[in-house]
Amino acid sequence: MSLFNSLFGSSEEKNESANTINWIPLQSMEQLEELTSLSNEKSVLIFKHSTRCSISRFALKQFEKEFNLHDAIDAYFLDLITYREISNEIATRFGVQHQSPQLLLIKEEKAIYNVSHDAIEAVALSKFLGQ
């Protein structure tokens, strides 16, 4: 396997890992309102991803390989290049500095967990949630 494939995976591997998480695309301010409200009932995950960044792609791939919290939380995926306005609102609303890639866990309308870059780990998130 080439170095490129070992870092970013083949298209076959991407298809396998893409099925790991049932991402809910975050594409409107109305959805942001809904997920904020939903966070009063259950924890909500937001993964902010830059489609132009290889580091973001690598972090996403690693996270998807490790993720096993399907029933515990709803997972939203934000393409922050296309939906920059939503990304900016997330930073303002939850009081977090914008990062890319970035993982936020929202509970009771607050960001209770916020990591970026190489700190994005599904295992760490699981431990944080006591799973």
C-alpha cells in the first residue's frame, strides 16, 4: 500500500468507513436550532470538517474507524467550507474558538466537550461519555 493510501485510504476503504457513522448533514441554521434544542434530551455531536484540508480528512477517517456510539448520540457533519455561516454561528453560540477539524459535544445547549486536530479521538469521546 502506498504512503498516500495508508494516510488517506483507498476509495474502497472510504466507502467502508463512511458507513460507520450515520452522519446527519448540518446544512441550515434551522437544523442548528433543532440540534441545540435536542441537546436538552440527549447529547449531540458536531464534526466540523474542511473539505480542503488533508489534516481534516485524516482526522475524520480516524474518527469514523473508531466510533461506536451510534445509539448514544446523534452525529451531525458540517462541511464548513460550504456552510461557513453555520460554522461561525457554532463558534459564537457555544463559545468555542473556530478550529478545523473540530469535534463538539453539545448537551443542555452547551458545548461540554470540544477538541480539534489530532485530539479528535472516538475513544476519548467514549471515555468522556462514560461508555
